[in-house]
Amino acid sequence: MNGKAKVVMVMGTASDVGKSVVATALCRILTQDGWQVAPFKAQNMSLNSFAVPDGGEIGRAQVVQAEVARVTPTVDVNPVLLKPVADHRSQVPVLGTPMVMKSAAEYYEMKPKLWPVVTGALDRLRDEYDVAVIEGAGSPAEINLKAQEIVNMSVAKYADAAVILVGDIERGGVFASLVGTMALLDDEECPLIKGFLINKFRGDPGLLTSGLEMLEERTGVPVLSMLPHFVDIQIPQEDSLGIDAGAESAGTPVLDIAVMRLPNMANFDDFDPLRAEPGVAVRYVSEAEGLGSPELMVIPGSKTTVEDLAWLRKKGLDVAITARRKQGTSVIGICGGYQMLGERIMDPEGVESSQAEAVGVGLLPVTTEFGGTKATQQVEGTVNVARGLLADCAGIRIKGYEIHIGTTAGSGLFSLDKRSGTAVDELDGAMDGEGLTLGTYMHGLFHNREFRRGVLGQLVAWKGVELPPGDEVDLEAEYDKLAEIVRANVDIGALYRVTGLAE
């Protein structure tokens, strides 16, 4: 098929009802069935972003959906990204490039200028692919926002999309939420809703028969499926709502890793590979009293480094981390966490905050200065040190991505030789004299299996225990597993018919 692609859109009755999971499953199912599929989300609000190969910054969920569809993600799949920062403002990357810092009111005022950006990106994708799978945001029935929205029914009407509306039965009131959503849509919008999908169902489906019949009778919209509740599929999550405050371990834990749960934590999927390692417990810490005695402490990325550094101090975690470090516990800082571990953070032009200078935790002999162009690039390189926590990692190839503003002068942990496909000769990161504190700008570091196992191997050697063998999570298999669950519970033929993908 060539020309304008057909469009299937997944909306929800509320946030976190499963839109992303359903859209991801559809991307894989359609790809398996021979379609060339492009994911799309006009506007995404998330601190979990990713640097795509062409150097732009987009939401992580659309990167995952592109992987699922076996296509290379570009800035067109998520043309507008909102990254909340301090003072009720958001940074707004447009087509991958940070354009402005806006309050909610200011952002609404600029939306008319963003609409051509959204439609242009969608048009380009539809010219290139067979099917566009579009994900909505929140609910399409937020009547106070409808006049300005550029992500839900406005997109559906523009693309004449076939919309699947997802409701979450686990939170209760699923029938009311589906009927209520339809009642609040405009007359020209209702015909675009082609099917309902009830998500997170547990129990006997027969108990819902009468309710489903009444739902279809009242709305005229068929119920395509009741998807079961499942927790055994490992795919990257869109936001931090999925993070559990308690420890997680695939198997009996022999290592305890404490990640600081910053209020503005970014790129939390950096730790998914650690959570999947047998014998490794990853827990998120918000209070000094909860730090305990981990083998490794991690300060993750942050969208507002200075503000989260102040939070770290308010909670007494800076003192607790320093005390544990003096007792021999290792600590790693990633991106904003790297900046916090240094001696000072300078912001003379107010790029991130109104504070011109902030004192860091002081565990690394580095200084950060905000300013200049934001780095949003994929990077590759080699570990160039062989001591402390990285004693067994010298020479290991690593790859990841950078998303940050500012520079940090460090001694260099990694020798970078590629940046967004271009050859470079640069250093990244820093380490203290004992080799127990290190920082880097590289997100995705723990996704490098050889590096990850090298670090974990050093930790268990110091502790005098053994690390259980662990296989890399096969994301392709996980995506296929997700597709299998949906295929087993959805009449795919009916889905094809109501969405216009088949006669």
C-alpha cells in the first residue's frame, strides 16, 4: 500500500488506563501481519525522553513503539514533548529541539502555532508508511481543555482516524467512564469511536455479559475485548507511575541497590536492566532513614538538577550518602546525578533556575556550568579506567545517549568515539581517587550487559558472594509476548473491520 496511510488511534478514558500498552501491542500485531507501521503521539508529557539517531529528543514511549514496529524513530513520531520543570513550567522540545520554557497558560497560547507542526509530522509519516498507530493523551473528554488540545480528537478528526477507546476496569467505574466519555464528545466526534477495549480485567468474563450488552446498546459502539491484567511482560514503561517503592529482585537478592527517588527524576528506565538481574534488588529511596546499607547508591538523572539537589539536602540524603560513601559504599551519578555529586553547579545566566550557584554533594572533584546548546545525541565509546568499581571494565564497548544542558569538567571515565553517528574524540565522566564514586552523562549505561555485569561482579566480589547467572532480557520476545496476549483476547478480524484495515 502506498500514499496516505490508514490511521488507527488509541485513546483512553483517563491517564494510565493502558493506552501506551495497547498502542504498542497494535504496532507489533500490524507489523507481524505485514504492514509498515509508524507510531505517533502529537504531544507527550514525560521526563522519560530519548535521543533519536538524528539527534532530536522525543518521548520514550514512542521510541519503544518504533522498536516494536521495527522502524527507526524520528522526531516526527512525537513532534511536541513537554518536560515539566520547576515553578509549574515546562520545557517544550518541538521536533526534537528545545524551543521554549513555558507556563501552562503560555503553552496554551502557543498551541495554534504548534498545530501545523503536528499535522506536518503526521502527514510525512502517512506518506511513508502503510498504517499510523496514534496514541492519545489523558482523556478526549476534558471539556475545559478541548478548545486548545492538539493530541486527541483534533488529531482524530484531522486524520479521519478509527479510534479505539480504552477503559480500566481495575480502578472501577469502567462502564460509567466509557459512557461518560461518549456523552461529552461532540456529535461529529462520536462516529470516530469504532470500538471499546476494557483493560486489566480479572475474574470470570461471564459476570460482565449484561453490562457489555447494555454498554453497546447505549452507545452503539462494540466492545472488542476485555484484556486480562498481566505483570509478567518486561517492556519499558512510559512514566514513573510504574516504579514500586519497595525492593525488586529477579530471584533471591545478593545485592541491594538504592536509587534516590528525586521529585523530578528523569530517564528512570536506566535501571530496568538492573531490576531484571537475578539476585539484584533495586529500591527507590525518598528519606535518609530508608537508605539502609546498600552495596550501591545511585543518583539518577533530573530535569531540574538544582531543585532536586535542594530536595536531597532537605531530606538529609546528601549527608546519608556521604556517610555511607566514607564507609566504603559505591555511588554512581547519572547526568543530573553526576552534576549533583560535584563540588559546584554554576548557572550565571539562569538557564535552569534563579540560583546562580549551588554547592554540590562534593564527592567528585568536578564543577558544572549550565549554558550553551542542549546535548541530545546518541554516543558510543570505551571504558578507559581499570580501578575501583570499574576494575574489570577497562576496554569494554558501551553505548547510550545524552540529554543535558551544560558541561562538567571531569577526568574522563569513557573515551567517546562516536556521537550521533559522527566520529569524535572526547571524554565523559569522572571518578574519585578510590574508584568508588563515579559520574557520567551517559543514559542507558546499564543497558550495556558486559559493563553492567562487570560492575555487579565487582560489588559481589567485595561482598564475598556470587552473582547468579543472568540472561539479557530479549525485548523482541517480550514484544511478541505482548502481541500474543492481545491476539488471544481480541477478535483481530473484528478489529481490522471496524478500523477499516479490512473489508
